[in-house]
Amino acid sequence: MENTALSMPVKKRKLITALEQKGFRKKETPHHTYYSFTDNEEKICRRVRTRISHGGEKDIDDNLLAQMAKQMEFDSRHVLEKFIECTITEESYREILRKKRKEV
């Protein structure tokens, strides 16, 4: 049974801060802000990309967080929450991507 604390919405600002602190690059478009993580030097990933709507300072719900977790190549939303809470560092994220690449 999933812990109810894990199914709470996440503050948009908190997610954006985590993405930017861990090497994601920001690109603005009229409707969304895209965040991409590219590591051309190590070639551990082609590009990981996710997006956030411009729709104010709303919380991000479970469904969107689950989609973002897939886009970022996490095995679960729970791992994305660790990323947001900063228990997964940029280097740890790179290691997750390295392992994913070896699985392919």
C-alpha cells in the first residue's frame, strides 16, 4: 500500500528549483516551459525532456508527476519525489541514466 504522503501534490516552484539545480536547461515557449537534460560529453542520454505549463503557481498533481517521472526516466513517481526533495543529486541522476543506457 502506497504511503499517502507520497501522493500529495508538489509545489510547482519546488519542482522547478530541483530541475534547475540538477542541470536541466530551461526553454520558454508561449504555452509551456520545457526543461531538458543533455549530457553530450558522457553520452549517458540523448536528451531527457519534460514540460511545465505556464498556468500560475499551481501544485502539480499525481497524474502529471507520474508522466514527468516517465519522461525523466525514473522507475516510479516515488523516485521523482526523492529528486525533488534533493535526496537524489545531479550525479545520482546521471548514474540512473547510465544504468538505463546499459539496459538498452
